[in-house]
Amino acid sequence: MDISVECPQCGSEVDLAEEDTVFKCLYCGSILKPTGRNRVQSFFISPREPAQKVGKVLIRALNAKLSKQLRIVEHHLLYAPYWRVNGMIFQWAFGRRYFKTASGDKSWEDLKKLRATPWVHTFPAFDASKWGLFSLGLRVQVLKIWPFNKQKMGEDPLLMRQTVSFKEAVDHAKRSITKHTGSGSFDVEMEISELVGERYSLLFFPFYCFTLQNNGKKSEVLVDALSHKVVKGHVDLHELKKNSSGDTIPYKPLGFIPFNCPNCGWEFSFKPRTMIHFCKSCAQAWLERGGSYVPVPYKISLQDRSPTGCKYLAFWKLTAVIKTPEREYRSLNEFYELFPLPRILDQEKIKNRDISFYIPAFRIKNVAIVDRFAARLTQLQPILSEGDPDSAEVLDLSDVWLPLKEAKEMAHVLLFSLTRETHKKTKKAVKTAELRFTGATLLCLPFAEKGIYLRELETDLALQKKALDLD
Ligand SMILES: [Zn+2]
Ligand SMILES: [Zn+2]
């Protein structure tokens, strides 16, 4: 889905890809930061053809079908608000797989499966009990959308009132993502679904409302202004004309701010999908929120033996307490009751240490590989140095894609990644476990490049380069 925006510098209309966090004008070359993309925003979709043309075709078809002499006495362009939610679903399913052994006996094994898929969902943001179009379907994926702007939405458009609040939309999305993954020989005993990186938009979708007349009798017909199909629905035109909600914009359309470090003025590197921008000059990191940049504190794990030319990948290090209805797991020795390591640990040394989750904050191409890496790093609970970034040093820092809120959701997914499919006790604990976070640090870890792998310097854990999506 592309957003059509007007370049604030030269006025040209330029497409901004939905996931882009930086805007570059094709015509004048300006680079700007679109604001509010991490918040709810309002957009509209333009009708494909003018009302007269659609009406003509409609009347011809209706008269032929009903052998009547209908004519259009009034027509209106009407926008109805729909919620659109998109994100990635991470789904862990634990269960049993049944199979036949070589000798023909029935047998089973414990199994766990990770599924990560993009997810898009649209549903009415108005009272749709008398409305036929419950979803805008896949077609919205290829549509162009415009930031909400009443002047550009046509002559005197009527706007249906939004009655489904953001909170209700979130609840609706939560309910919709839980779908069982079990199939055939796989019997699911427990699973979790987490929607990560979700973005909510309010889309004003166009309809034409035609008032038809036949022998003095009036009736109304609603037409989808994109597919031109008749849609079941009822609108109270009188009420809408009186109370069209168009004068108040439900959620702000996007704005623009300079793409420069607010501290020192240095232009950020142009990386279109980065959420957090590092300043190469003063070494501070920034995130756009509510129309301005807010600083994001981060640490760098510098080791004496860090060779020059190593790559730094960002992780959220989240300290957390694992809570189940029965008890809490606060320290490392309690953590290892759930996720044991195959070696003896010095209980004295770990009983006072907190539990940390390491969540990759860079963009990922292969979820399964990166998930395995994050689970191994988290299970090791390494002691890593955390130094302050030094502006004099130019480090090869990866882009940061995952904001903190999303990282917390991923930590919950990681609980399941850490769980062995054969560990009954752990499975029972994580099933109802919740995490209470006590600290969060954005930490850049050094990796040395070796063939197809990147190796973390402290733990020597390897990550396949092809699993990453670096700009
Ligand atoms: Zn321009
Ligand atoms: Zn700076």
C-alpha cells in the first residue's frame, strides 16, 4: 500500500511506501521524516470514477433487470471509516505428531512449530449491523491511499461517524489472530499468537449513495465506489447531512520534520525503514514520537579484543520477572529451573542475578534462524560489558527496526522459543506465564564476519548473515 503525499518543499505528489520511515522526494530531492507513522493515522481512498458515470451504468443495469423506468434524482459521495491493522503474527504451537513406525505401529513425538506471517485485517469502524461490506479485502493492499483531507475528498462528501474506538479495534484484532495451527497428524496442546509491529490506520472508504425514483416512489442504492458493486446497507441521508463528522479529523494525518539530528544538526543516513536513527556525529540515537525526536539511550558492548571492522547489531536487553499463577521466577537460578543448561552452574554466583531477555532489534529475513539465536543468547545469560557510546569513534551500527514496545511482545514469544518440547514442567509454567519488566537497554553487540556467519565476540554464538535484512 502506497501513501500519496505532497512534498512539503516542492508540492509534487510522491508515493511513500507504507513501511518507509523516511521520505525522499523524487522531484526536488528533499529528504524528510514523516511524523506519526508509529501512531494511528487517518487516510482516505478516492473513488475510481465520477458518480455520474457510475450512476449511468447502474441505472442501465437495474432497468434492464427489473424492466422499470428508474432514474437518479440525487447522488452523494459517502465515506465510511474502516480500521486497518497490519503487523507480523508470531505463533508458537506445541503438540504431538502422530506417525507410523517402520514396523507399522502407531507412535507419537512431542513437537513445536514456529510460524511467522504478515497479517492484514480490515473491519468497519462504524455501526455495520445493517451493512454488507465487513472487510475491504485484499484489494486494499494494492491501493493508493491519501492522508485525510476533506478538501481533497470530493465535493461535499458525507462522512459516516466512527463509533468503534481504537481500544475496541485493538481488542478486535487480538481476538482475530488466535487461529489454531493444528492440522492432520499434528495435535496442538498449547499455543500462543502475538501480533508484533502492528500499525492501526483509519481508512475512509468511498461509496456512492444514489436516490432512485420510479413512479413517484423513492429508494436508495449504495455502491462500492471502487468495485462499483451494489452493497447492502442503509444510510440516513438526512441525519448524515446534518451531522457529517467531517469537520473533526479523528486521527492526525502525517506531517514532516527535518531528517537531522536535533542535537547537532547532522543529517541522518538515508535508510528508509529504520525506526531509530543514530547520529554519526554526536553518537546519539533518536526516535520520532508525536511530531518530534526523542532520545533513545543505548549502550555498546565494547571488548578489548573487538577487532576494527566488526559489525554492531542492536538488541533490546530486557530484565524481567517471569510470573505464573503459582510463583515468580526472579533470579538466574530460578530461570534455569525452567530452562536448564546442560552443565553444572555455580548457584552462589547466579542467585543474585536478574533474568535478561535478548530481543533482536534489527530487521529479519529468516525468523526461525534469528529466533534460535536469540533463544541461545538468552539461555546463556552472558555478562556483557555496557559502555556509553563515544562520539569520536565511528562504529558500524546496524539499523534499529524494533521499538521497545514490540520488543516486550517478542520477549513473551521468546519464552516459548526457550521451552523444550519435551519439558512438561516448563510447558505448564510458560503456558500461563506473564513477564513483568524491570529494565530495558538498547545494547549494540559486536559481531565479527566469518564466511557466511557473523559471530558474537563474547559468546562466540554464530548467526547466518542471510537471516538478516540490513539496508
Ligand atoms: Zn519535492
Ligand atoms: Zn547529532
